[in-house]
Amino acid sequence: MKRFLKALLDLLLPSFCLACEKPLGPTPDLLFCPDCLGMLHYITSPLCPCCGRVYCKATGGDHHCGPCLAKPNHFTRARALFLYEEPMKEVIHRFKYQGKTACLPSFARFAHNLPQLAELEGADWIVPVPLHPKRLRERGFNQALLLARAFFPKDSRVTASLLIRSRPTEPQTSFNGGARRTNLKNAFDVVKPHRLAGKKILLVDDVFTTGTTVNECARVLKKAGASEVMVLTLARVKEDY
Ligand SMILES: [Zn+2]
Ligand SMILES: [Zn+2]
């Protein structure tokens, strides 16, 4: 009966590859065709154990990168599932800006059993990077919250009520370096700091670009009493290392 219903569903609601939009076979586990699946760039070692920078050209073990050695971050470690490259870049773009949330179950499957997640164990709270209410109204959803729920289904540690964006900011993509930090100055606030005291926080966001946003969130969370902040993002920008 279950198999019959699945076959009927496939007939009524055929699935398409999230990246190239080719039709997929019946009841696929992941909404990616074999070609696109083969092109996804999973993040693997060697990487920087702190910021998660990927050493694409290097061999050997993990080692701290220059920027992390020069100026430690407010978070202890940041990990991501994929490099922010095609075809994932396009899928994230459709998710974030066109509201195509069909990708979420596939993201959840990718995250399952991933070594990166094992490195981020022991969080007391899982906190999505917040959007300002104005941006939330425009977009209709916070992509970081949807990702946190996909990565940690039915997990009561996921909370969007501890950290808020109290000041609207321009998109970080409009700025470089120091201007990114200035743009985020006083942008985040902690609600109910007593719930954070001595707690280990896992911040979740869609893309780690320069890390300025998650670093500012981590600074605010730690200032409010969090003992440690870790970061998980779906994707990470590749730097030329
Ligand atoms: Zn495809
Ligand atoms: Zn680093």
C-alpha cells in the first residue's frame, strides 16, 4: 500500500533536480540528479580548525590559518557542509531569494552523519543568525532558522528567541573588510541573557563568507554570558589557499 501511494505521488508530483531542474526518477532520496550530485563540493580536511577555511590546494593535516592566528575569533570553530560553488550556489540562491524550500529535506539528509556535525556536539542552544523584522517581513522566512530546523529536526534546543537583530543593516555583500564590521555594529542583541549564562551555543547560518556576521553574533552572545560559540553553515566561500 505504501509503495502504491509513493508511486501515485511520483506520478502526480514528479521531482526535479534542485540544481539543473532535470526530472528525477521515482521517489529520490536527494533532489539532485547524478550529474549535479557528482559536482557538489563537500568540505573535507585539510582545513583551519577554527574558522573552517578550506585548504583546497594543500595536502596534510588541519592547521590554523594566518588570520585566525593573528586575531582569534569570538567563536571556537566554524564548520560548513559545502563549498559555496556551483551547483550549490544556485540552489542556495533559489532557496534564499525565491523561497524554494524544497531543498530543505535534501540539506537535512546531507547533514545527517556528517563528521562536521560530530565536531559541533554538546551545544545547549542552537541559534539561527537572526534577520531584522523588516527583512523577515520582506522575505517571509529566516533561511538560517529553516536550516537549523532541517539540520536538527524536532530539537527543542533550536531557538530564534535568544538573539535578535535590533538594527536593520545593509546586505554584507555590499561591503569589504572593515566596512563589514562597521555595518554590523550594534546590530545584534541578546534577549533573556540569563538563559545564556555559561551555555554552549551553536550558531547556524546559510553561508560563511568572511565570518564577520557570525563573529559579531558570537561576540554579543559571549558578552551576554555564553561560555562558548560554535558555528555551522550550509556553505562556505572558498578562498585561494
Ligand atoms: Zn541536476
Ligand atoms: Zn582560520
